[in-house]
Amino acid sequence: MGKSSEKMGEALKGFTDFHCHILPALDDGPGSINESIEMARGLSSLGFNEIYCTPHLMRGVFDNHKERIELAVLDLKTALDENGIAVTLHAAVEYCLDEFLLDFLDQPMPMGENIVLVEAYRQVQPQFLAEALYKVIVLKHLRPLIAHPERYDMFDAILPERRKQRFSGGLWPWNWNSLPLVDRREYSFHDDRETLNSMRSMGCLFQGNIGSFAGIYGERIKTRALRMLELGLYDHLGTDAHKPQKIAHWIEKGLKVIEQETGKEELTKLISTPAGQLVG
């Protein structure tokens, strides 16, 4: 790793990666455990010491059941210990928001106490997304963490236009224990702009990709990510890393952009929640 990466790893430690495809041969992530080790080494050099391993779960495409994921985590833990890489791994899943989601959540693999990482398709419609997440909350009593919302086209239309109109970053006046009493009539899923507020008020969380701020998905997504950051929409950040190539370079670049926009204190809040403290 370069000197710049080493300096950042020294300056900013204790990071948690809330979204990472680091487990080998489970999805479109690394093809071998050696690639996984290389990814972990790069993340560790930047100050990450906890990683949520979140392979895709998509029926007929990536059929990753709980036992398979947990075994892969144990194998990688052993390999990291043998290579002297001090990173703690946590077994989790990136759920696809499709017709099978509720069935998969009968036996969920949550992050922390009751948070589940959920990915939607790029062209998802606001009302469909909100309705589906509402069902996750009310029927399964789980709190959705929406993966990389900056990649969803719907936000071009529903993000507030006024600058510095901030959302409460995860600190909503919401009693999570009252979930069974949630009344569908309290929320508006018919107006696109109100849908975002409704998702927030229901208790949905939002996870931004660090690579979005580095521009690895293109300028349009980077612009959306910066807008969401300005609005205080993000609760957590993740790398969503799939391969070891140039991993330290683009993560470092993304973190610098975020720090420039928010300051080091806010960056730390977004990326430093230990697994034991992650509760919904």
C-alpha cells in the first residue's frame, strides 16, 4: 500500500464496512480466498477493523443459504488469522427486493439486532420500494438498511430541491418497539416526494457506497451521492467492494471526498459503529 493509504489508516481507525462482498466464490465477488485476503488487507490498511460480509441472495442466481455463508466466514477468518490481518468478520446478507424477499426473511441474517441490508433494482419506483419495505417492517419486525440509494434513478425526481434541507441522520423520534402498531394510513406512498419522508419516518436506514463518492459508478451517481450526503440522508457507509483491484485507491479517494464535504467527525459517525452497538 502507498504512504497515503498508510497515513489514512493511522489517522482514521475503527471503521466498520457495512456492505462488502468479500467472501470467495459465493456471488460476483472474489473468486478465490487469496483475493478475499487481498481485499481484507487493503481494507485494514485504511482503518477498517470490522466487515459485514454481505453476499447477494437472489433465488436462482445466488442461492446463498445461512449455513453456507457462515462456513465461508469461518474459513476466511482462519485465513486472515494465518496472515496476521486483524479484521473481524460478521455474517450477513444483501437481500434482493423481489417477490421472494419476505420468504427469505422468515429466517433472516440480520446485521446487529434486527437490521437487514436490502438492495433494489436501479429502476425501482418510489411507491413500490416504500410498500415493500413497509411489509418488511410490519410483517417481519426488521429494520431495512437500503443499500446504495444513490444508484436508484427514482431519487432524481424525489430529492428535495432546497439546499441544506437536512433529514435527521438516523435519529428519528421513533419507538422501534411499537412496530406492531404501525398504521399504514400514517404514511403517504402516493406522492413521490412524500415517499422519501415516509420511508424515513417508518424507520428505514440508508447506506451509501464509498465508491460512489470516488466516481467509480459515474458522475451522475456521484452527484446524487453528494446531494444525499448534503441532506443528511445516510446512516451508514460501506465499500460494496467486490474485487481487490485498486481497492485502497478508490476507497481512500471516496473517504477524502466525504470528509471534505462533512468533516472528519461526521465521517466517523457514518462509518464507525461497532457491530455490538448496531441496533435498530
